[in-house]
Amino acid sequence: MAHRPSQNKRSFWRSQAFRGRLYQALALGLIAAVIWFLTHNTLQNMALRGIRSGFDFLTDPAGFDIGESLFPFDSGQPYWQAFGVGLLNTLRIALLGIVLTTMLGTLLGVGRFSRNALVRGVCYVYVEVFRNVPVLLQLLMWYLLFTEALPAATEAWTLGPVFLSKGGLSFPIPLWPAEDTTLAFDFPVKGEFAIEHGGSLTPEFLAVLLGLTFYTAAFVAEVVRSGIQSVDRGQREAAVALGLNPRQSMRLVMLPQALRVIIPPLTNQFLNLTKNSSLAVAIGYPDVVSIANTALNQTGRAVECIAIVMAVYLCTSLATALLMHGYNRRAAIQER
Amino acid sequence: MTAPTFQPIAPRPAPRRTEGLLAWLRINLFGDWITGLMTVVLGGALLYLMTQFISWAIFRASWHPNFEACRVDGVGACWGVIAEKYRLILFGRYPFDAQWRPMLATVLMLGLLVVSCTRAFWHAWLGLLWAVVLTVFFALMYGNVLGLARVETDRWGGLPLTLLLATLSMAMAFPIAVLVALGRRSQLPAIRTFCALYVELIRGVPLISVLFMASFMFPLFMPEGFTVDVLIRVLLGITLFAAAYMAEVISGGLQAIPQGQIEAAATLGLSYWQTQRQVVLPQALALVVPSLMNNFISTFKDTSLVTIVSLYELTGALSLALNSDANWRPFMLEGYLFIALIYFMFCFAMSRYSLWVEQQFNRGRKRSIETP
Amino acid sequence: MKLNKLTTMAAVAAALCTVFAAPSHAGKTLDAIKARGQIACGVSTGVNGFSAADSTGKWSGLDVDVCKALAAATLKDANKVKYVPLTSQQRFTALQSGEVDILARNTTFTLTRDASLGLHSTVTNYYDGQGFMVPVKSKIKNAKQLKGQTVCVQSGTTSEKNLASFSKANGLSLKPIVFEKFEAANAAYFSGRCVAYTTDASGLASIRSKEAKDPKEHVILSDLISKEPLGPVVRRGDDEWFAIVKWVIYGTMEAEEYGVTQANVDQLKTTSTDPAVQRLLGGGNEDMGKLLGLDKDWLARAIKATGNYGESFERNLGQKSSVNLPRGLNNQWNKGGLIYAYPIR
């Protein structure tokens, strides 16, 4: 008779469950130790150097003006409002940029399948050139273009009521109708040094917007292209069999099915665009990173300001990801 | 009755050719009238722009490092600015006389990268070669050995700095990324949560804020009296950033490995780490090599951001060279085009290589698909 | 095989960290400097006249002279200085963290900086004010004509705050265009993006002399909208080093008062009969240097290295230089200026 080894006598510390708990405890302990070490050093260093901490500075008056903002901002208003202006500036770029880049990127992606070899070639060259040059360099080149090639404000190019100069793009905006209900416009006029009145888009804003749009469109084009390629060839052949011409087949058959594959990487590109808008700090556009930078220098609260910036971007990323996830679910093909 | 004579019918016109240059032009450029119109319009615009650009950039350009010649009316691009400032752009503020050192270091690093990409050199001693070349690189750049003068890290700049940041951060990020990717799929909830938190946190914030954190906050994190070099701080920042993105990519690869592989390894009696090392990781990493190359291209481009925390790599060195010299400042565009060309050459070569690698790996995987 | 690679990489990374991490003692700066053998001097990235490097990497300027004088006084050699160029964003954290021992970067002394950043302002070595530079063809004669216009300014400086205060006080609604980098702000102004450029008046003069294509096409308006006392800054917590910096600077200022120059310092050390000069140069019986923890010839060496305050000013910012600023407020107290050295005794 074989002597069966007794299972119950197996030492408990050789079981996988125990080892798992041990490793977790070790890992948690290590992480906690590292975090404690860093926090302890930070607090000690801050106390030693007399650096104050805390978010109470947010209610202090900012003490600096902001070059462009959607709502009027004055240097006497508190820091948290300054951050709000920066946040709105970032969102302005992000939302407009996402819309424009989707349009341009889709055109380019679909253009890679065009019957015209010239269009195919142009789209291919565009994608390769704009993808392989760093985005900061592209932003700097756009800004250089705007500040060097455009004329001074006193000699602005005009196209009807629209002015284009180093001071930006000035266009008429409608005034809220006051007593009489006629729609009045506020037209830009040439002032002594700059174009006054009217709505305007600064060259910083235009440079960031166009730079990011053209850069991200190259990636979106690749995403769209791979999405369309992933649709079964049979679908295209069926569309041809039904008598649809190539443009119709692309619009009615291929693109809607490609959407399912396109949306997750497209979301990634939208997030990249939003994060790349932080580079606006290099060309003088007052987005949230630039405002945080100024606040950091004036108050010395490095940790708090950087934490605010990271929180802003995390929330924006999360919001975008959630929105696209919801859209994805609606656009998903209902399979049998 | 006479037999009916054979009456041949009139010869039909030959079918249209589908091969040859004329046929290609006809099909691809003038298929129908809309295509034809677009060809004419687009072709005309392109031709005009191309001729203007070539005339500006090549025929009317001034190549001598003489800014007076560039200001003459009718002169095109001023490539003299490159002839004058190329050493400052390529090597930053490195001491002028010792610039043979960063040049040699750059050539060695490029050689190492090319060798690592070539199949013929994929042996075990490649790791050793990396260690040797990196040591030689640092010895050349920093000096202080073999009679070479010491050059502090804040003098390093230009192309060698770009290459160093990109290569070293990717090399250091790779093991971290593998560990974090494995951690995300771990059964242990604490490790899984921590790894997921790390990846999501870093992927949600822009690289600028990570660099600001590295440059402003790392000194506060260190115990009193301990200073860390700026280059190291920035390198750590980029490494952490790159590791999060690589971890995400490697996770995707790990997910694609069928559960059956792990179960088979278990029946063979392999432990967790043995399974990962010998069964799962080789397959997963092979799957994601193209995406990893994409990550490398992104990291290479992202090194241009360190110019914002005052390390003068290629983009920063250009603005250093031109912004403080009033004579050459009007010719920033030529400078930008020059470094855009350098970046383009590197990144395009890498993306072509990545396509080649993808093809190599897919050779064993391609099957003829029967479409229904 | 993979683990071997991992351990190799980890070893390389650890080795790199030990090469570049250098323990220093924040509490005892002088000891650290002596151990290191050089002073880490935080300077600007290139402001002509205050701290700028030429194309061979040699630094010169008023602030650079302070560091050279300090090196001569403490380490006996004016060349034992490591110049660390810092942007206006990094400067304070670099000083706080110990990366540099002194920030000689034409920094304005303000209450906020003294109180909340853990720093000590030493001696004002340049009394300045914030001004505006405009192109001549804009025909602007005073700052109030800039109502509603764009002004280029660099981020992280007192200039931004002062501009906002000035704008608010006078109802001008000035639109600041804020640049991260000094070079970007200059480029934007000279390309015509903004109507005016604002920073300290001395900075304006230096930018105009170095960066404008034709300096005569730009005019610096005479309105000064703020007081900007500029001088070197040190960390809190080291009174000994603070005293050394302070008294070396006062020493060079008092040397000008008593007529001690770079040329005659050796001769005066042995031949002068004025007890004040003797105390300055360590010629008599009183050893002022010992009280600071230095040797007898501390100030003599400093003056020999850089000259007295007046010579340093003339060489870097005065008529002999390209910046060409008048002494103005920066003249000695007995000649109508504000430079008042505390007595070395």
C-alpha cells in the first residue's frame, strides 16, 4: 500500500494565498514607505525654508492681468478666478481643435482611398510630414508665420469688414440688441496702434489652434484610414453590386461601420490634443499652465499650483473619455 | 448550293489598355470629369507652390554665412544662417574646442541604435554592447577621465542631448513598463490598483506638467542637502512618462495572449515568473514591437519639450543661437526648417523601420482569408 | 536572460545617480563651498551688463563681478565660480534646493520674496525702476498713451505684477502678452507683435543694445512705474554666509568711496596711512576678515579681482560698455546717489 502524504500537514506559509497576501503587504509597505519618505522630506524642506503651503492663496487677489479671456478679468480678482480664465482658454482651444481636427482628419483619411492618385499622394505626404515633426516646433513655426508674415496692425489686410494683421483676426460680432430689436454689429476699426472694437482672435490663439489642428489631423487621418481598412472588403463589393458610386459607398457603407473601430483611438487623439494645448505656454497664450506658472512664481506654492494643473487635465481627460465611451456604445453595431 | 463564305465581322476596337503609363494616368488622374477637374486644380496649385518653394529655397537662396548678402532684395532663403550657426544648433553650449567629443558620442549612439535594429546583431552580447557604448558616451560627454576636461551637464545640448534623453529614457522605461503591465494583470488587488492608478494618472496629464514637477518639486522631495542634477531629474520625468504609455501598450499585448498558453505552462509546472519570462512575455512583446516603435518616435519628439525647463536640446539650442543675435534673428524660419528636417529624417526612418518589423513579424502569421 | 538585462539596467541607472547626486550641506554654505572648491552662482540666461556669456563661454557683468569678488574673498581665486544660468521660473527653487549658493541675477527685493520664499535679500547693488520701451515710429511719448495696447512681458517676474498695478491705477486696460522665455518675449516685441516691452529700465537698455537691429529705432520712455532694488539673494538659515556676501559687496562700495581701485590696491595696502583703508585691505592690526571666518586679505583680493563698485559699473553698464547707462541713482551717497556702504569697522 502506498503511503499517501497527508495533505493537512502542509505548512500554511507555502500556500499561494498566503504568499499572495505577503507580496501585497510587502508591496504596500514599500509604496507607503516611499510616499512617507517623499512627503516627510517635502514638509521638512518647506518648513526649513519658510515656504508656506495650503490652498488659501486662491482667495488672494491675483495681482496680474491676463491678455485674453472670455469674461472680463481684472488684477484685483482672486487667484481661483484667474485659474478659471485659464481653464476656459484651454477648453476653447480643446473644443474648437477637436471639431476642426476631426473634419480635417476625416477628409485626409478618406482621401487616402480616393481614385485620384494626386489626392492620395497629397494626403500621404501630409500625414508623413506633419506626424514626424514635433508639435512644439510646429507651434513655434506657426507663431513665427503669424508674427513675421502678417503686416503691422496699422497696415492690416482687409477683406470686407474682416482685418488680418499681427494683432490677430478681427471680425464684426453682433451686439446684443438693446432697445430696438434690429441686429447691430460691432465693426472693427483701425485705431492708432491696433485694430479696435469688434471680436478678435489673437495670433497666439490662432497659432495654437491651427498648429494643434494640423498636427493632430495627421494622426486622425491614420486612425480613420486604418478604421476604413478594417471594414470587410465584401462590404465594399456589395455596395458596388448595389450600384452605389465610390463616394456613396464610402459615406453610406464604409464609414459608419468603420466608426466602431475608429472611436477608441480617436478618443486618444482628442486627449492628446487637449494635453498638447499645454504647450501654448511657450508662445504666450494664457492657458491654465501659463496662469499656474505665473501664480507659482508669485506665491511660491509650487506643489499646489502643479497639483491644480494636473487635476484640471485629469478631469478633462476623464470627461472626454466618458463622453466618447457613451458615444461609442450608441454607435456600436448591434450584432445578431 | 454553294457553302456560305466566311464573312468576318468588322474588327472591334481593342479593349482599353489597363497597364502602362498612359493607362495609369487615365485611370488614376482622369477617371471621370470630377477627378479630372480635381487633378487639374490640385495639380496646378501644387505645381505653382512647388516652383515657388524651390525657387525660394534653392535657386535664389544665399549659402554664404554673410547676413548682408541675405538682406539683398530678391534673395530667397538664407541658408547662411545654418552655415554660421550650425555648431551652436547641433551642439548647444558645449565648449567650442571640445565639440569633437559630442560629435563622436552622437555617432557612437547612432551606430548603437542602428546595430540594435539590425537582425544580424540580435545576440546575447547586445546588452553588453549597450552598456559599453553608454559608458563611452558619458565618458566622452562628461570628461574627467583620460585627460578629457570636465564639462558639466548644463553645458550639454543639441542633438547629442536629444538622442541621450530619448534613448536612455526608453531603455530605463522598458523594464518599469513590463513590471507595471504585469502588475495590471496581477491577481493581487493592491498591486493591480496601484499599477492602474499610476498608468491612468500619468496618461491623463501632459508631459509639461510632469517636467515642471520634476524640475520644481524633485528638489523638495530630496532630504535636506541632497541635490540631484537637472539632467537626471528631467530624465526621470520623461522615463516615468514614457513608462506609463509603454505599460499600456504592453498590457494590450499581454491581453492578446490566449489563456491556453498560461494554462499549458501551468500543466508543465512552471511558476508564475517562469511562465511570464519564458512563455507570455516573448509572445506579447513580439506582438507589440510596432507600437513600441511608435512610442519611441513619440518620446523622441517629446524631448523637444525639455526646452521649456531650460535644457538646450535641438529646439532650445536653435532659439538660443538665433534669438540673442539681432543680425541673424530675421532668419528663424530657415533655422526651424533645418531642425524640422533633422527631426523628420529621424522619425521617418524610425516609422519605416517599424513598418518593416511589422512585416517581418507578420510573415509567420499571414494566412489567406476566404471572404464569404 | 531578461532578468539579467533588468539588473544590468538597474545597476547602470543606480551608478548614474551616484555620479550626479552630490551631497551638500545647506546649513553651512561656506563649508560646502570650500569642500566643493567653487561657488555655485545662479545667473541669468543672458542679460547684457548684468550676467551674460560671450560666445566662448566667458561670463561678465555686474552680478558676475559680485560672484567673482566672493570667490576671490573666500576661495582666493576669482575663477573658482560655476555659473548656473537660470530662467526667472527656476531661479528661486534652484536657490531653495541648494543647487546654487547665491542668486546674482538682478532680482528685485520684495516683501513676498523675503517672507514667503525662504530667502534673504542681501545688498541692493543696482537701484532700478520698471519702464517701457516702444518703437520710435509709434510716436508714444509717455506711458499713459498706451491705453488698451498690447505689452510684451516675461512670465514669473515682478514686471507682470507691476504692469497690472499700473494699468489698474491709471485705468489703462493694458493687455499683457506673457512669455515663458526671455528670448521669446524679445522676439515678439521686435517682430512688432506688441506695441511696448516692459521690464526693469536697465534690462531695457541692455536688450536694446544687444538685440535691436538698430537701437536708435527704439526709445525707452522716461516714466518709471515702480521701484526695483536689484541685488543678490541667498537662502535663509545661514547667517554666516549672509554676512560674508553682504560685507564683500559693501566692501567694494566703500572701496570706491575711499578711492581704492584695482590698479592701486596693492600699493595702498602697504603705503596707505588712512586707518579706514587699512581696515579695508587688511594692512593694519585689525583683522576684519577673521570676524567673518575669512583671512586678512579677503577684501584686498576681491578688489584686485573685480575693482571697486564704480569700476565694475563703468566696465559693465557705463559709458565704456555697450549698454551705456548713466550712474544716476547708483552713484555714491556723497555724489547724489543711493550707494551707501555700511562702514567696515
